[in-house]
Amino acid sequence: MIVEVCQMADDDMQALLARLEHELYQLYPAMPKPSILQPALTLIARDNSQPVGCVALMVLDEDIAEIKRLFVVSAARGCGVAKKLMAVLEQWARQQGIKRILVETGNLQSPAMSLYQGLGYQAIAPFGPYIGNPVSCCFEKRLLPQQ
């Protein structure tokens, strides 16, 4: 498996995002349409050249960023794809001087919550646009400076 930087407009990235949205609408039928992203970093994971996962990182200010659109196709779940994407994302964030990474997921996505907690993310109160959203579960991780 390889993880590489890509553009949001990349066909493979758009196909993964469409699959993600389909899954999310199954869980949360009243979910509003996702906002258009202009991330600082977009990653795609490929296995034998096939896209199997993606993630994006939005820089909110000079030392805080938010994870967006972490997704792994069902056939590749449990194979370490999300952990590899997150490792590359966190390394890039450290190199940029990011000190805190925030993430929001839904209360029906226990595998996502377990992943974040297993990677050292701590539960926090909803932030920004997630304040007052009854299904939002938010987490943060404080990054150690790059050695």
C-alpha cells in the first residue's frame, strides 16, 4: 500500500468521497450536504494502484488543523489503511508546525471513534460548526514538535 498526495478534484478522490457520502447518508439521513473543501493536504491510499482510502487536512490557523473526510473502502477496513493515512497526515502537520489536530465524527461511527482514541486523540466538547449538533463527537490530539 502507498499513500500519496493528491488533489480534491482527482477522479479517484472524488469516487472515494462519493462512497463516503453514500455511507454517511445511510447513517444520518438528515445530514446536510458537506461543504466544499479547500484543504492544505489531501492524501489517497492505493493498494495495487486501486484507491482504498483518503483523508484531508484543513488548517484552521497557524497551529491548529482539522481532519476531514477520512474514509476507507469496506473491503480494506481492518488492514491498517486509516492508521497509515493518519500517520502520514500527522507527520505532515508536524512539519508545518501544527500543534493541535481536531476531528469530528458522528455518534453512530464507533469504529472511527475507536480509531481516533487508539491514536491518542482525546474527547473534547464540540467545536466550531459542530457546537449544538447532537450527533457530533469531537476529539483532539496535541502533536509533539518534530524531532
